[in-house]
Amino acid sequence: MLGRLDERGLKLVLAVFFLALAIPSVVLVAQAYSQLKWGAFRSTQLAAEELATRIDATLRAAIASEDARSFGDYSFLVVEGDAAANFVQRSPLSAFPVASAVPGVLGYFQIDATAKLTTPLLPDAGVAASTYGIGADEQAAREARAAEVRDVLARNRLVRGSREETESLGADLVSQLRERDAGAAFSEQAQREVETSAAPAPGALAPAAPAVETQAAFDRLATNELAGGVGRTTNDAVVRAARLDAVADAPAEAVLIDERQKRVEQTLVPEPVVATAARETAAGRAGAADAAKLEVGVRTFESEVDPFEVGVLDTGHLVLFRNVWRDGQRYIQGALVDRAALIAAAVAEPYRASSVAGVGRLMVVFEGGTIETLTAASADYLSASPELAGEWLHRARLSPPFGAFELAFAVDALPRAPGAVLLAWVAVTLAVVLCAGFWLMYRFAVGQMRLARQQQDFVSAVSHELKTPLTSIRMYGEMLKAGWADEAKKRVYYDYIHSESERLSRLIENVLQLARLTRNTQRFDFKPAGVGELADMVRSKVASQIERAGFKLELRNDVPEGAALTVDVDAFAQIFINLVDNALKFAANAEPKIVEIASRRESDGGVLFTVRDFGPGVPKGQMKRIFELFYRPADELTRETVGTGIGLALVRQLASAMDARVDVRNREPGAEFRLHFASTQRTE
């Protein structure tokens, strides 16, 4: 097959085979990488689902603890144990700094049926804060926090501010005092209490809005109609070209059913009692501290408590609130929450501690708009997946009352799959094997093609080298046999026949020697021989050959007497016969017609033999190739010469067998072939 192909055709055939193997291999590696990529995507997706479930469970537990609080916990004082024991203590919500299962709570509040706002941070009127271990500095901090709660609610139009105190405060207090005195006459002392209580009590932030207006505002907040979207993120790079609009089209499982139910509870609530003159006398004797405790009574009533709801305010805060029904009247209880603190503790902290943080972004979405975007620096082990950048990793709607909130995970990069490195090495190895394999195949095939051509050229050359002298020998032999030559011509004919027969002998010997070397059947007889003896032997072998060619032999030996080499004498003689034959062919037209054979000792202790002619020399590009088997220079000068292309190749192989080195150098003029033996020995 190689004989019918040229190098161009071979390239085409190998290219087809290469593509036939490379394309399926690339597809296979791509499919494997895709599987690894989607496997990594799925594992990261499961991690995001687990994280969303964990965040939701944390918030559910926090809301459950708030739902479990009784109506009375939203007062500064609560009743513990049996009502008859009248054991009153501070509410757990009165702690400061505020402690809550819900992160970010700024303070708790209660709005009664008359729209009066109170907070468990401050005691009711008539109760001294110092009685319960609250110092002046803490009292100021509590009042500041209570004012902050009132101000935020007022700015979001849920209650009225301090400048809009109701004008009916005095009338309301009179009505309360009458009820507490159980129908007693409205005394001058009670009237003084009304006058001194015209300003809001320390524990009560003055009624800020009519009850109906306040309750309607919270109703709108429950349906998320009150917040105008203030504080939502509009960064297009985060939203990814408004892709969060798709959140509204969330899957059916994202719509969670609120399984929480309203409950009915029996509540014990401490209430201040208006002091009568008799009580004042007793209180005076008991002391101021005891007086404060004597003016606290306990009432028992039944209340119906709704589950908590969450609203987002225009100021960016969250308000957690519930409706409580007492004696047919509606109370609103809840807490003002710092949204940033809530997200940082309940969402950002577990997010940044998870493996999802290095993959992409977590967006907290409210009603289709992003209100917070959490990111984390990508790790070095991440692998880029451009086709997945911006894709939703997971979306999860939170449980009520956070049902309007959603956690949306967007992927930026995927963690490198465990098998990615192995797959990369397999792909690289496969690519190297394919490329190197086909390159070696191409080089081998080209070498075989060239060798086949060289062998064909060799056969043609040998045929020519054999046919020409045989034809001449036969012609001269027939002329001598027929007696057509006189005595003078007979001698010329005999010399020509002898010369051509020697030429045939050299050719046949070269071919046989090459065959033996190629088959490793050559047997060498190495023995020491003096350099002078070798030089004399070479002269006897090549002198007649040089003289018949019309050349002059110049022999020079500069090696000290007694130096010897371990060589095979016949192989040594064959080397110089071939080198001289090469010089005679390529310097046939040279002037002067001289062949120099010299030997000298090298500085490293070896011996250098040289054969020089005065011909055109060897082109630089062919100095190494002329020792290749069957190689014949392709320039015009070479095509005018005869030869088989095995002489110099045989020289190199024979020299290598005797641990010698052969090379060629150009001289001015001519070429010099150099045979270097590394070491010598002394003859006895």
C-alpha cells in the first residue's frame, strides 16, 4: 500500500484516520465533563436546598417561640403562679438589651383598643423603675429605645408621633380611674391625678392614632400593601436583567400553607389601682417602695391570640405583629426588627459557613424584588462554567409568616468535581497519545516510503554498476577470443578487464558486507596492529586503484613508531577502499588529481586517519546525510556520478564496530573524511 502512496496521499489517509478517532474521543470527553459538571451542579443544588431548609427551620423555631408568648408578656410586669398569691415580676420582654429568639429585634410593643402604644421596656404609670433594679442610665437607654420604636412606627404611618398626642387623654384617664375605684365618687385626689397625667406616662407612648386608623394600617401591612418597596436592591448586575420577575412564577411547591392556628388562653395581667386616701395613709406608713407594690392588682381574662405576621416597612425595617382579642377589643402586639441584623444572623451567617457561599449569590427576595444580596469570595478550587453563570441554583419560599420572602440562589461557578482532574489528565494523555502516535506513524510510513524508494534506486544502481563492467568485460573478452587485437591492444584490454573485475569485486563485497551487518552475522577478528603496518596495508590496497584512475597517492604517517590499534584488518582496509573510491568518483574532474591519506596522533591520545581529495567538497546540508544508507546526493554533480549509496553507510557501520568515529569536513579545496580512534596501545 505504501508503494502506491506518495507523502501527500499518506497525510490525507492518516488525517482521516486521526479525525475518525479524535472526534469520538472529544465527544466522549465532553460528555464525561458535562456529566461531572451537572453532577457538581446537582450536589451544589442539594447543598442549597439543605441550607434553605435549615434557615427556614431556624426562623420557624424563632417564630414559634414568639407565638407561644402570652398576652401578658407584653407588659412590664407579669403575674406568675396562682392569682391569689399576687406574685408579680418583670416580664421576660422587659430585658435590656432586648433578648429575643428572632435576631435583630429592636423592641417589643403593644397597641391597645384605643391606639395607645406601650412597650415592656418601661414600667406603667405609678411604678418606679428603680424598684425593679433599673438605674438612671439604663432608664434613659430604655426610654431612648422606646422612642426609637415609636418614631419608626410613626414614620411608617402605623401610629402617631409625639406631637400628635390625643386631646382626649385626660378623659380616658378619668374613665379608667372611675372603673378602678369601682363606682366611688370622683375625688379631688383623682382629679389631681388627671391633671398631673396630662402628659404621656413614662411607660406609655401616648396614643398616636385613632384605633380604626391604626388597625387598618396593620391590616394593609399584613397584605404587604403598606410598604412601598423602599430599600429594595435595583442593581442590574445582581438581578441579572430583572430575572427576579420569574420569582412570581415559582413552582407550586413554593406556595406554603400556614398551618398555624389562633389559640385561646387564660391570662393573668397586673393592673395599677388608683390609691384612695386610706390607701395613701397605709402606703405612707409602709414606705414608698411598698406603696408601689400595693398599687398593683391582678385581673384574669380570656384572650384569643392570632399567629404572628410580618410586614416590610418603607424604612427598611420589619415589623412582627399579631392581633389579640380581649373582651371583644382588638390589641396589636409585636416587635420592630432590624432587617439587616435579622438577615445577617439568620441568613448570611449560615450561608457564609456553607459550601454554597463559594459557588454563587444568595438573594433575599420580597414580593418579586431583591431586598438583600449576599456574596462570598470564590475559592481557587472553583471551575468556571460560563453556560451556567446566572442560572438559578435553587429557589425556596420561606414558611409563614415569612411566606412573602424567598431565598434565591444564583450560580456563578461550580466547585471542581472530584473526577475533573482525572478526566483532564485522561484527556491530555489521550490527546498526546493520538497526536504523538499519528506523528510517529507518519514518520515511520514516510521513512518506509523513502526506504522503499532508496531500495529501488539501489537495485537500479547495482544493476547499472553490474551491467556496465560486465558488458565491457564481455566485449573485450569476445574481441580477444576472436583475435581482433594485436599485442599492444591485448595488454590494454587485459588491464581494463582486470580493473573492471576489481570494481565488481568491491561492489559485491560491499553488498555482502552490508547484508552481514544488517543481519548481525558479521564476525570481526579484532587484534592489535601497528599504525605503520596499517598505513602500509592501506597503500597496497588502494595504490593500483588510484593510479588506474589517473590520480596520485600521497601517504603521510605522523604517528610515533610503536603505536598500535585494536582493529579488524579487513574491515579497516574496506573503510579506506570505500573512502578512496568515493574520492575518485567525486573528484574526477578536480585539479590537482591527488588523494591524500594521512595519520596523526590527536591531543586526546587517539589516532586520526584522513582521506582528502581536491574536488568540489560536500554541501553543508548533506554532510550528515551522506552516511545514510542508500542516500545519494540529488544535485546535478551527483547525478553525473555512479554509485549505489551504500559505500559511506558501510564505512560508518564498520567504524562503529571498531569503536571509531567517522565524519567529513570541507577543505579549501576538496573534502576530508576523518576516522578517529579514541585510544592506542604500544606494540612490543
